[in-house]
Amino acid sequence: TLLLSAGARAEDVARGDLGTDPALLASCFTRSLAVAREIGARSVAFPAVSAGVYGWDPAQVAQIAVDTVRASLASEQVETGEGIVLVRFVLFGQPTLAAFE
């Protein structure tokens, strides 16, 4: 099963949109995890959503992504004791990998 998450574009902020709002980016990860739970997925792989072409700094994406996923998984384990057991970040390029390490 493949789930797609559309990221926020940093350039949208120039038009007055909330393109670089950390909460908006975090919601990409939160909602994807929620859908994965709904379909019974036990593992999930994410790219660096919104980094690169969408203009977000990979370090900022890494911080938001890791913090959001950790918090989501921690609350799920406390509430249910089951669910998603593995999340991987599948990254393109050394600079992005370094940001997530």
C-alpha cells in the first residue's frame, strides 16, 4: 500500500500562505500515520517531506519529522500497546541524510 502526503511549499509564504508553518508540515506526518493506522500498517517509510523542491531547509524538516513521529508513536503505544512498530526515513542525498542523523 502506498500513501502519499503532499508537503507544504516554502515559497507559498511569499503569497501570504502558511507554507513554512511547522505545524502544517507536522500535520503531513501526523495525518499519514493516522491513515496508516486506519489501514492496519505496521511499518511506514517517509521521505523528507517538503525538503528540496518545496524549499524547506532539510534540517528543519528533519527536526519536525522526527519529533512528530516520535510523539505520535509514543502516544499510540501508551494508548493501545500496538500499531505501527517501524518508521523509516528514506532520504535522497548526503546533505539530507546528515540533517536526519
